Amino acid sequence: MQTTTTSDRFTHIHVDLNSFFASVEQQLHEEYRGKPLAVVPTFADTTCAIAASYEAKALGITTGTRVSDMKRICPGIILIEGDHTVYSKYSEEISKAIEGVCPVAHNPSIDEVACQLMGREQEPPRARRIALDIKQAIRDKVGDTLRCSIGMAPNRYLAKIASDMQKPDGLIGLLPSQLPRSIAHLELRALPGVGARTEQMLHRKGITTMEQLLALDRNGMHNLWNSVWGDRLYHWLRGHDTGDDGAPVPSSDMQKSLGHSHVLAPEHRTAEGSWAVAHKLLHKAAMRLRMEKICTASLSLTIRYAITRQQAEKQPKARQHFSGLNHSGWGMEARFPTCNDTLTLLETLRALWKQQPTGPLHQRPFFVGIAFGRLINESEQQPTLFADPTNRNQLSSTMDKLNLKYGHTTLHFAGMLPARDSAPTRIAFTQIPVLYGVDYM
């Protein structure tokens, strides 16, 4: 009998579209439904399938199968040249359909959607109802050939794993009380971010099964990867509620973005308050850049503004936040030479901040997010021809030393003072919080 505890809650839902490209083609062409079909990049016997329908998969034809082999296995297979524009439009429609049921937190890829549950939505029966409603919304609003497998878990990394455990049209939940034993039967390759090369590395180090991996303590996991990636994976696989979004690290082991976001407390839902929170988010994220020895070359700012129901009814692009607030949104990205000092990044943020729209739809900010992109290791940064006359790097380094020792808000620029104690660590959205000095960030 399955048992649950009061702490058994699902905080994340991961939606994985089944045979997405092939399913779109079957939606567009009724005559293809129920038949073996493969989507290819071009019509050539030497190319490979980029997607296969489940009728084709039943014959052993999968993504990566060569066209000549497909024709041998199934002489009558339908081959379709892929159209990324069409698939992108369907992906957007699916996100809109899901948004009508549960706010979309992230689109990891064209055929994946991640949602974050809040409050009572996290209760397993309610989470399951939301997942079933998502499936129905996709069928009703986008197409009845489109199926998805959904994973529910206490973090997004596990939710993605769960979404792969039952296909097609699956629904799997990984309860915290059953972790990590409920994933002990999986192959190592079932872990997002563990590809062929990483699996070979694990084998060389004596880890050939999931049971062996799960038997390691946190230090063992850290040493296995020789990086904080091991620490994060240790926590993710145990379903720890650490505030991470569980996004897998690319195979290069260099993450694509790093940042923080925050739903503003009522007292900060003003121009001044939202700026102070954004200032603090940047302060934390910039310090993380330096702790990870990473530099950035882009900064994205996202702001959501609360609007009235009457305003929302007049705005076709208006959305409803999980809190019930109707909102409009705005965002902008800035690019610049690679750096990781707080002062330079703060100047960039201030320039972006001045670009936000004005008017009745943009008066009440309630959500702020910042994200650094185009990340590189510090060792790859090109040296400048000019000295740093303001000693910005040295200033950031000195601030870090004090903040690591006494807490990350001990020394900061004055602009974040009104929000010094807001935006706690749980809002980190691209990384599991890591212990830096005396604080997790």
C-alpha cells in the first residue's frame, strides 16, 4: 500500500510532449494518423529520423534511425521533412493551453514545459487533478493527437525524470517519502545531464548502477563530479526543497544562465521597492558568479505588473499569476563585454530599468527577475587592454570576503537597503542553493 506523509507534496510538474514533431504532423494530416511516420531533416537515405510516431516506434524505429534502415524495417513508412516554424507555433499553443490551467514557469525545450505549484496545489490529489487538466487542455485546445507524459515531484529535476518513466501519455509522481528508493531501479542515463560521455566517466569511477550512485553521501557525490554539480545532484535526487528549479546542466558542464527572481511583498510593489529588490537579486547573483568563477556577457530583466480585471479583459496578452493577480509583463536583455563585478552589472541593470514602459498597465510591479546569460569560465575571459581605474574587481572581491564571513548582505550598495531582508534564498531559479561562507545562495 502506498503511504504518504504531511510533507509529501509536489512542487513541480514537468510536461513532456510525446513524439512531438510526429504528433504535430499527424494532427495536421488526418491520413497519417495510426500509421508509421518519421520526421527527417531532409529527404536522403543517409540522414536520420529526428522524430518517430509511436506506430513507428513499435517497429523499432526511433530518433536517430537512419532513413535507409527505416525503409528496410517498414517499406511503407511515411517520411516528412520537418518544419521547425510549424512545430514552434504548436509549442506556443501548447504553452498557452497549459497556462490556462497552471502558470508556466519555464520552457526547457520546444517539447517540454515546466510548471511550479503553489500552496494547496502541491497536495498530491490536487496536483494530479492539475496534471489531468493539462492533458485535457492540450487535447481540447491544440489537438487530439497530441499526448504528453507528465512528471510530478518535489523539484523540477525529479519532475523531468518522472516524465520519462511512463510513455506515452503517462502520469508519474515521485513522493518525497519514497525517495530515493523510488528511482533506484532506473538506469544512470535516465538522469538529465548524464549522457554517454558522463556515463563512461561514472563507469571508470566504479559507478555502474543507480543504486551505487544513491549510496554515496554528499561528499562522495561532490568528489565523483569534482564540482558542486555533485552536491546539487545529491540534493535533487532526494527531493530536497532547496528552491532550485532543477534545470539540467548542459553536457559541457557550463550552465546557460544564472539568476534570481522574486514575487514582491506588498510593501515593495512600488517603483522604489521593486528597484531595491532587483538590486538585491543582482547583488546575490553577481556574488554567485564570482563564487562559481563565471563571467557573464548578458543581463536579462523581467518585470510583471499587476492590473485590474477590467484592464485584463481589454488586453489579449494579459495573464493570471498563480497568486490570482492579473498581470502584464515586460522584459529586456542587455549585452556587454564579459565581466562579473557587481558595480558594472549594477550599471547595466540601472540602464535596463530606465527602459521599462510606463502607462496604466505598468504601474504596480509585483514580480522581478534577473538572469545572467552567455556565461563563460573566468579562465576563458579575454584580458582587457586597459586597466580597471576604479578597481571594480578588487572592490567586489573585498565585499565578497566580508559577506562570506558575516552574511551576504553585510556589505552592499545603498540602493538595495530597503529590500535588504527580502528575496530569501528560496527564489533561486536556475541553481540549487550552494553554501557560500555562512549563507546559502
